[in-house]
Amino acid sequence: MPEMRFHVRWPDGAVESCYSPSLVVKEHLTPGETYPLDDFLLRTRTALLIASDRVEQKYGMPCSLALGQLRRIEERGKGFAGLEKANVKIESFEE
């Protein structure tokens, strides 16, 4: 199963490298695009849950790395909740 990393720039300017066990992220995020925080969280939640489900279909267990990445993204996102114009930019993809 092809893995990938996607690099995001949080509203505070910090760049984070995020993991996915599947290329499905490419169907939900676009490099160079900026998303409102809530939209970014929904898109990453959808993509990483699909990725984990694909791992489960193939190996019989959900992907703990994808689910852990999702928890980290959601925790980080909580720090920006309520901020006006809290946007997340997709810097790049790395396969």
C-alpha cells in the first residue's frame, strides 16, 4: 500500500509533516490550497479514516498510524478553534 506525507502550514505559520498509509489524501486535499480550519479538519478526518479502513481491509486491523495522525491533527486544530480566519495551507505532498 503506497504511503505518503502531506505538509501543512498551520494558522500560526508552523509547518507539520503528516502521514497517511494511502494516497487517498490526494482526493481530499490539494497542494497550494488554503482551507478554513473546519474544512481542513473535515477533509483530513475523511481521508485518514478511509486510509485506515483500507489498511483494515487488507490486513485485518485499522491503521494505528493513520488514527494517531488524525488525533494529532484534531488536537492541534483545537488550539486555533474560534480564531477568525484560521486557515491551513497544504504546502506539498511527498510519496
